[in-house]
Amino acid sequence: MVNALDASQKEKLESYENRLEELQNEKDSLESKDRSEIVKIDKKIDQVQSKKNELIEPVRKKIEKEKRTDAFEQRNKRVQSLIDVLDVDFRMDVSVTSTEFLDKMKAYLTQQEADLNKLIKEARKQGNAREIGRLTTQKSIIQREINSLKDVVNPKTGKLEMSEAAKEAMESHGYISLDGKVAFINTETSTSEEGHNFNVAAHEFLHRLLRQTLRKNPAIGKALHKHIMKIDPEGVQNSDFRLRLIAYSENYKKIELIVMQMTQAKEDGNVQLWEELNQQLVKLESELSANQAEEVLALFSDAIYYGEIKFNENMITRVGDMLRRIFRSVGIKSVWGKPRDVWNFIRDYNRTIETGRGLRALKKELKEGIEIKGELKQDIETE
């Protein structure tokens, strides 16, 4: 950190440290244990330490910001390399500021609406009612998003103000377009001290990767969630994964209340009540709408990347991992028969970003989707 200071700052820092040493020596050398003298010296120490902190704090923040930005950019580069090799119709659009991020979102939504109008016009010429219906549905979704981002009139002042949806968009880390072709990434929020999210590009690309599979099986997210929370319910309870997942649940108010009750039960040592509440929590969190399926798995991928969820591994599972990854390297794609297969797929996805291995299987999964059978297929059919 000292190397990041200029000459005058280094001189000031040295003077503060020398003064702190002098004051500490003065305090240590007091023959009498006069409390009032000690208090006086402690006050001086606090004042000098405060000045020292004021000097180095901006530098510390700058260094931390550079580290976060570097980690963010390195992760983006790895994802971009993956996209390039897969030769997929998908691009990342990285914005420096939240304002730029919002403007690009709006512009792309407007362009999508214009493109859909052309396609609808062409479908009408051909008399293709089914295609008209599909495109019109997409257009209505786009129009809702466009309208939600428009400025609104404040009824009290009569002035135009940014809508709540636009404010939320500016605070978000990323957004994938409805057509799945563009991931908009917000550098400002992702690399902020509060955001601290380096995995945005991988998160958004996973949406694209999963889209083909989830279109065929929209209930998979709901079916998997109950299994996710069985991994380590107490460990997952306060993780960012669960907190972020709450935001996607229609029952978030009930969930927040139960989480508070669980915290109190844990403090009281009431294990039975905690377990009962956790069962209620898992049930509520699993009641996700079909369009949230992608987000469940993308958030789960983030949790694995950040080390929030651990897997118990032994020699058998390690050998299984090795064989599975060899199969993927020669183009044998995943089959989801049980929850563990999905966890392994997401682990392998993160590993592919880091190592570049398993690309042949990933390319097939992008195009064809992933086959679902066995236990998971039965779960989906009962949802």
C-alpha cells in the first residue's frame, strides 16, 4: 500500500508513524499510573491515528477497487474465450457506468420491438397464424419492459422521474436479452464494494446455455430447488445464494418472516422448531414460477463459484468426476437423471470457463439441450 502513495503522502505517513511511536513510548514511560495522563496521551494517539487513516483509506479503497476490477475483467475474458470457441450467436456488452448500462438496455429493447414488428408483418403476409401468435407474445413482453423503464410523472411535483424499474435496472449487475443473444453487464455495480460480483458474464451465459433445455422442461427449476436446499440447509440458510433466491420468490414476505423465526429458534437452541421452520422455508422457496427456472440454476452456479456450497467428496466421486470430464472432452453431453447430475453439470460448466476443457459437449448442449430422465423426469411430471 505504501508504494501507491506519492512522495508527499509517504512523508506524511512517516511523520504520523513516528509520532505514534513517540506517544506510545511516552505512555509506556509514565512512572505514575495517573489515569488522567494516560487518557490525555490516548486522546492524542487517537487523533494521530485518525489522520493516518484519513491518509491511507482512499489509497486502500483504490487498491481494493483495482483488485475487484481485475478479477471481474479476467472472468469476462475467460467467458469471452468460451463464446469465441463455441462460435455461438451471443455477445457481451459491457458498460462502464450504470447509466450507460440502462441506456443500452433501452436501445436494444427498442430495436427488438422494431425487428419483431417486421417479422409479424412478414408472418401476416404468409398467413402463418401460429408464428404471428408467438411473435406477438414476445412483442408484448418487450413492450412491458420498455414501458416499465420509461420515466414517470411524480403526482406530488408533476415532474418526470426515473421509474422504480429503471432504478432497479441501474442497480443490477447484468441482464440477458429476451432473444438470448446479448448479455448486458454493469461494471459499476459489479465491481463496487457492495456488489463485489465477478461472475456476471458466466451467470448470463449460463442462461443462454440452459435455455434450450428449460424451454422443453420449464418445471425443472422448481423440481431442483427442493434438492438444492437439502445439500446443507443450515449452511445455506444465510448464504448470498438463499438471500438472492428470496428476491425471485413470490412468497418473499413469508420467507423473510420464517428466516427471522429460524434465527430466533437457533439462538434459543430450539432444534425441533428450527427444523420445522426450515421445512416450511424450503416448501415456500420451491414454489417458483416456470420463468424463474433459469435463475435458480444460474444463482446456484454463482454459489458454487463463490464457494458458498460445498460437496462432500470421496475417492469414488473423484474418480466419477474424472471419467465424466473425459467423456465431456470427447463430446458426450450431460444427461440429467438425478439432482447430482445437475450439480455436476454446473460444476463442470464453471471448470470449463477456467480450463477450456469440455467444449465439445458444451457445444452440443447449447444446440440440442440436455436430456432429462429418471428421478428428475418424475419430479417434473408431478409438479
